[in-house]
Amino acid sequence: MLGVGMVHYNHGILDWNVILLGLLWLSSLQLGTAFLQDYFNVQLENGADNNSKNTTGKLSRNSLLLISYAFLAVVASLSVLLIRVVNDQAIYLLMAIIVIGAVGYSVPPLKLSSSGYGELILSLLVANLTPAFGYQLQGGDTLRLLAMVTFPLTTLHLAMLLVFSLTTYASDMKYARRTMMLRMGWQNGMLFHNLLVLFAYLLLVLAITFQLPLLIGAPALLTLPVGLYQIISINRIAAGGKPQWKTLSLMSIALFCITAYLLTFSFWIR
């Protein structure tokens, strides 16, 4: 909706049938690859026993695999529909990149989620390529506006994933899941998190300087106090303070989601 909102802001004509197809395509891909990732995570933790349960204890590996196949079949069907109704090679290329990235994130032999680079790939998929897909789906004609808005969100999303990795640091070490936080070490990872949050707001300020409309960019800057408090919380943990993992995780989610919402809302009301 952020990408579509940019087209709306530029007075483009919106085709809601195509938008709905795009939303269903992305949602099905997300769910399909999520169940597929859980399938391989259960294999990592419990071996090759297909009767092993997932982390919620409700679904066996066979069930996870069948559900993922069902959603990916929906993705394939919707891909055919999108190709038939949207005559744009850029969309085809974006769809291919998103599918390759999402499957490569979840599935061996790449399984980027445990490579140390998965967080970066996932952030680009969620905060950069997804708005680009919505933007191009409705015939967006310039990428400059898209880049000025999505790269700050990409850095905030990556910072959020680093917080998640910090909360699961012990189990990641146990199961040899090489997250970015584990590769960097918790001290360097915390420092990198802080720099990412600050860099996101620097990018927003630079975007406004380089002609991102003030009424679009300024509302997103209102989340800066949340970002600064998140940095303070991380520094407290690094100094030996008692971690409040649930609060920190919710804060990181709120920072990314509220910033994305404010940008999206600003485009739709202009």
C-alpha cells in the first residue's frame, strides 16, 4: 500500500483488481515460505522425523510441508493471472526476484536465514522490493521517490531483525543458526543496530533536503524519540542492565511499523 500510495500521490490511475491480485500474491508467498522455513527449522532441531512438531507443538513436519505447497500453488496460479493482466516486464522481473529471495531465505541449500546475511535479504524484500512491487504494479514512472522513502524503512527493518536476533542469541548458538547478530558478536551487533536507527533518520532528512515533500517526510520523523529510546535501551543492556526482551521487541516493531504507516498515510491523503 505504500508503493500504491506513491502512485496515488502522483495522480496515477489505480486498478483495484490488480492491486488485490498483488496483495494476494504477496500474502500467499509470505505464508508459503514461512511454513516452508518452519518445516526446515523443525528438521534442524529434531532431525528427519516427519512426525516431529513445529515450535508451537501443533503441526507435524508433513503438515507444514503440505500447507506450504498449498500456498505456493496459489502463488503460481496468481502469477499466471498477473502476467496476463499486467503487461510490464519490470513487474515480471520484480516477481522473479521476490520469489527467489523469499524461497532462498527459507530453503536449503541457500537457507539465507541461517547464513548471516538473511536479515539483510529479508529487509530488502519487505521494506524495499515490496513497495517497489506495489509501485510498479500501478505504473509508477520514477524510482527516485521510491528510493528516498524505502531505504530508511529498510534500515529500520534490519534494526528490528537485529533486536529479534538478540533475544534468541542463546538458542541460535545452540542450533548453529548463523544470524547476523551471531556472526558479528553481540557487542558489534548492538553498535550496528544503533547506527542503523540513526542512519534511517539521516536518510529521511537527506531525502527531504533532496526534494522529498516536507509534508511526506516530516511525519515519519516524529518516531525519532522512539528510535532514540530504543538505542538507550540497547546501550543499557550492553552495559549489563537487566534486559526487557518483550518490551524491546515490541518497541522495535512499533518503530518500523509506525514509521511505515506515517509515510503510507501521508501519501494517501495528499
